[in-house]
Amino acid sequence: MTLDEAIAQGPAWLKLWLNWLVFAAFILPAALLIWRQTRRVGIAAIAAGMIGAGLVMLMYERFGYVKLLGLPHIIVWTPLVIYIGVLLRGELPKIARGIMIVILATIVISLAFDYTDVLRYILGERTPLTMPA
């Protein structure tokens, strides 16, 4: 079973959330490339998204659909959250600031799930989230 097939077996809210996550954390950062002041954070967000997604896929192949899959997001998005938070304190174009706030809020919500899931995995909750077909 592929990761997409495993996710498709999950609840509807999860599929909606993942669609939003793809938009807000993977596509929306491309808009930050427009402004000189936000190009680095746009590139950093795109790179973090690609690295995180690649690592999730590799981990899925190794471990299956388990709560540990949040670990790559923790590794790449925690520093990104700090970076965005620091940049938001400075002068930015209004639209760029709004985009960064949406990206930041989305990643923080995702990280809340990821930290919880990884902690539960570390504490012994290793049951796959879906059963193979």
C-alpha cells in the first residue's frame, strides 16, 4: 500500500487538513519569492517542505503508516517556525506578512499534531494508523 492509499483510508478531516497543508506549507511559500525581503524564507519553506515530504516517504517505506512519520516535520519545520517568527518582527510588505502568518499558523498546527504523535510513538504507541489492504 502506498502512503496516499494509507491516507485515503483515514478520516475525511485528515484528507482536508492534508490538502490545506499542501497549499499553505508547500505552495503558498512560492508567493514569497516575489518580494526581495521574503525570498530567503520562501526558499527555506519550499526546501523544508520538499525535504520533509521526502523523509516522510522514506520513513513510510521503512516503518509503515505510524505516528513516527511526524518526525521529519519536527526536524525541518521547527527551525522554520523560529525563522519566520523572527522575520515577522521586521518590516515586510503587508501581503507578504499575511502570507507568512498563514504559513506559520499552518505549520504550528501541524507541529502540534507531529510533536504529539512522535511523543506517543516514543512512549510505545506503535500500532499502524491503517491496516494494509
